[in-house]
Amino acid sequence: MSHVFVSYSRKDVEFVEMLRQRLRDADLDVWTDSGVRPGNDWRTEIDDAIRNAFVVLIVVTPAARVSEYVAYEWAFALGAGIKVIPMIVEATPLHPRLEFLQHVVFSGDPDKGYPWEKLIEGLQQIKQDTHSPTMPGHNKMPGLPDFGTARLNAPGVWLITQRGPQPDQRWNLNKEMVTIGREITNDIVINDQQVSRRHVRFVRITRGIVPNFSIEDLGSSNGTFVNQERLVQGTKALKDGDVIQLGDTVVLSYKLIIE
């Protein structure tokens, strides 16, 4: 994993050129589809470029929101276990699958400055962590910069990957119901053989400044465990600090943040 993959609409090429130059100035390799060689199978080349990226940046604009190619690229990246970061360049509702991800806001008045330093610092940290070997079971929690409103210290309910194919991935539970599984139709996709196609469901059970959720196994093949206790049937109310395990390989922590 050696480069930043940039997913974008052709209508936003001017911003993408500025982004590419900024990242290259910071010694970060950048891949865009302008590098696809004539005569090659562009689908295979793009798939390989995503698999070999340490992060995928989505340039989010109204044009990108309706682009089938952009949707394919971020969906493929999530399924491959590659970290995805939406960049909000123009005020645009995020796809529901992207609402859970950390994002960085670049919309607004360019004259007041874009958060280039925050973005580049975060990408360099992600690259370093991606290339740093970690022992199985090690809780890898690097101090990444906060991205947009979906930051770790934002009030709300968070799932944080402690072990699995997406180390340190953080999801903000901001819907009434959230499902996790291998299938692309889930709200949160975890591409791991121990995870069933539809593995587990979280349902909001209390409201207020910081809501709480219950958890329910959806008949998974390899089981769901909360604090090492297997969920057999029915739901279980979660509390701050609970450790959730999916099968033998994926471990998530459940975190409540109160402002």
C-alpha cells in the first residue's frame, strides 16, 4: 500500500489538480484515473490501484454524488478494507454509507484557506500506521487529527476497530438502526471471512444528547460476543467501553462521548 487514490467526478478536475499538487508537495504519491494507460482494461487497473492504496479520498461534490463511477470506487475500497475519507468540497448530502466515516470539510470560502495541513498530517499518519507492523490483538489507536464533524471527541456513539481488516476505523452510529456485515448493502461493511453477510444489528434504545444502542446477532455463522460472552438470542443493551467481537478475528469497542 503506497499511494493515495483520489475518487472524483471529471467535472471537478480543477480542484483535483490542486489536491494532487498539494499531496505531491508533501511527498505523498497520488493515483487518479488519468494514469490509466490506453489499451488497458481500465476496470482492472482501477481495482488494482484501489487495492494498493493506503487510503481513498473521495472528492465530494454534487457531481460526484450522482456519479456511478465514484460510488463504485468507494464501495470497492470499503469492501477491500481500505480506509476511505470523504472530502466535502461542495455542500452535498453524503451517501448514507459514508455518513459513518470521518470526513474533512473543504467547502466554504477558499480565500479563508482550506485545511490542507490537517489533511496532509492525517494522511501521513495513516500511511505510517499502515506500514507499521502490529502484533495480533494490539489496540492500534493513533492520534489522528479530527476530520470534519465526525471526529472522535464529537458527542455521540462510536464503534472503533481494535482488531480486523480496517484497523482504527471509526464509525459514528447516527441512525435509528445500523447493520454490520460483509454484504455491500449493510450500513457498515467489514470484509472478513469470519463476518457473515448480515452479521449484527444495532438499534437505538434511548435518546438525548448521547443516545444508547442495543445489539442483536442476526444469525451469524461465527457468533457475536460482548465482553467475551456470546449473544445467543434477543438483544443486549450496550454500555460505554463494551468490547464487541465478530467471529474470531474482528474486535470493536463501543464508546459514548458526552459533550
